[in-house]
Amino acid sequence: MTDIQEMTDALIEFRDQRDWEQFHNAKDLALALNIEAAELLELYLWKSPEQANPEKLREELADVIGYALLLAEKLGLDVKEIVMEKIRKNGIKYPVDKSKGNARKYNEL
Amino acid sequence: MTDIQEMTDALIEFRDQRDWEQFHNAKDLALALNIEAAELLELYLWKSPEQANPEKLREELADVIGYALLLAEKLGLDVKEIVMEKIRKNGIKYPVDKSKGNARKYNEL
Amino acid sequence: MTDIQEMTDALIEFRDQRDWEQFHNAKDLALALNIEAAELLELYLWKSPEQANPEKLREELADVIGYALLLAEKLGLDVKEIVMEKIRKNGIKYPVDKSKGNARKYNEL
Amino acid sequence: MTDIQEMTDALIEFRDQRDWEQFHNAKDLALALNIEAAELLELYLWKSPEQANPEKLREELADVIGYALLLAEKLGLDVKEIVMEKIRKNGIKYPVDKSKGNARKYNEL
């Protein structure tokens, strides 16, 4: 079993033990993902990148990934497939010769 | 090689081909993660859960997971380890007998 | 008429000319607010605070405030009243002697 | 004095009593705005629009508006001016005849 499947199974089991699937429609899962992303962001508020609390970073990043995996499962998406596909698409949006060493958005290259 | 490592390696390679690590401090990676989470959320704006564009969902969820993996790599975190650890911690915050069938937050159980 | 009322009236008129109130339930308005906040945040991605595009800042901050005003109107809230009330509450959470010169959150003072 | 100025003055006074301007660069103010927007969003998580806690809505929306006003002040922007300007621009992006009764984004009209 892959790591992704192992994590997803554990998340699904946790959800089903608590009879929570009734709340887990895709829109609310996307909301939850955003809320956790902001909790992660809060660890950097008023701080420089190295000042965030390491223990809380572990927890908040885990929460974000957890909801991303639950959303992938709800939508029937293969996580590795969509990530590798997007890397390929980004390769076209951000050709090396135009984007190397600069952080301009693709529509400003 | 695990799926997580395969995806992370591809993301790191993409970043390094473009000499982008100079921009990828943890705080800006957390910002990027939030921005992508909101682009995913936008697919549900004014809509019911089933109305989001499936092709765009694949792309936006992939973007979110991509930045989550880059952030884990930057912070030296093992994705599966932190996710499984958080599921365990959540088990304590959300005991089955208190949380089954309801969506109350842990401080309202 | 106050500035707040003038802006709110213009936003409501814009909404009603387009028959958009059917979409403007409070939850989706909160979603829209978050999406615009992230578009504002994106202007600072990979950048230092002074590098954000000034013209786009005007637009994105206006979008955030626009949805905040629409949400206040939907919820029947008086903007000045809730803001002044929260400043008072924050004064208790952040007493000057404990919070002066530091950015610690109220539960870490 | 306008309501906007009154609220902004109170926010600036609160900030200066605590010597917090040192933390309030525009990028971190935008971060704070996003974090508060997500706290507002959380009041709707797993819920229908009418189920959000009214007392907390007052607080969280006030927090969002507070940071929006602090950011406007930091950037030297006139709130009413930028909001009315954006309503005008949106009128061009969303002509009544094309957008009436539908929620399509401007690039899909």
C-alpha cells in the first residue's frame, strides 16, 4: 500500500468512526482546507520565516494535508496523478528560459 | 520510492531548473499554499458542491498539494509521520462517544 | 449619509441591477470575502511589503471591503458599531502593560 | 468626521498605545486580514448560512474590517474612493445585459 493510501484510509476510518461523512461534502471540505491553511499561515504572522513554532507547524501542515487527501478521496482523484499532471502543465506555463531566476507570474513573463 | 517522495522530487526538480529556491522561504510557501487553497475554494463560489468544474478541481487541488509538499520539504517534515501523528492527536480531541454524528468543534463537545 | 451607507447602497444597487441577491447568502459572501483576501495576499507573494503593485492593491482591497460591507448588510450589522465594540474587547484581551512592544497572541501574554 | 475616519483613528490609537506599528508592514497586515477572513469562514463550516453564531459573526467580521482599514491607512488609500472606483470598474466587467441573473465569472460571460 502506498503512503497516500495509508494516510487516506486512516482519515476515512477516523471520519467513519464518528459518522462524519454526512458533513463532508466537497464544498465544506474545501472550506475546511482553507481554514487550516490560514491556521498554518498564522504561525508566520508578524514573524520572519524561521520564527514559526515547529511543533505547531507539524500539526497545522498535517491538518492541511489531511483535508486535501479527504477532498481528493471525495472527488475520486488520484493524488500522484493530478500532481504530476500539474507539474507538466506548469512546465508549459513557466518555460525555463523565460522563468529562470524570476518570480513573475505566467501572464507577466 | 514512495509516491510522496516521487512527487516531492519532481517539485524540487521543477523549482531548481528555474532557480526558484531563492523565493521559497517557508513564510512565502505558506502564503502560496493559502492562495492556491482560495483558488480551489473559488470553484465552489455561488455553487452547490457538485457544480464545481472537474478539470479545474484537478488543477487547483494539485496546486495546493504541491505547495504543501514543498513546505514539508523546506521544513524537513515527513508527510506521513505528521499526518498519522495528527490523526492520533485528533482522536483525543474528538473522542468517538462525544463527537459521533455531530460537527461541534472540540472546545464545544 | 455616512460613507459606509453610501458604499453599501452602491453595492446593493449593483447587486440588484444584476439580480444577484439569489446567490448572496451569508456563507457564499464569506467565501467570496476569503477569495478576494487571497487575491490581495497574492500581490505580496515572493515579494517584500513595498513591492506590491499599487494599482492592483487599490482594486483587491476594494473587493475585500466590498464583500465585507455586503456581508454586514446581509447580517443586519452596523459596521461602525461592531468595529468599535471589537476594539474595546481587544483592549481587554491585550492590556497595554502586557502587550506593549510585543506581538504575542493574547493566550501567550 | 466620517465613520471610516473614526474607526481608523481608533484602530491607529490602539496600535500606537501598544507600540505595534513596528509589526504592521503591509504584507503582514494582508496576512492578518486573510487569517481573520478564515476565522469568519469557520463560523460557516459544516453549516448552512443561517446557522452561524451571531455573536461570533459580529466579532470576526469586525476583525476583518479592522485589518482592511489598517491596510488602507498603511497604503494611504481612501476607502470610499477605491470602493466606488471598483464598483465602476466592475460595471464594465459585468454589463447588466450579460450578467443579469447568472453568477458566471467575467471571463465566462
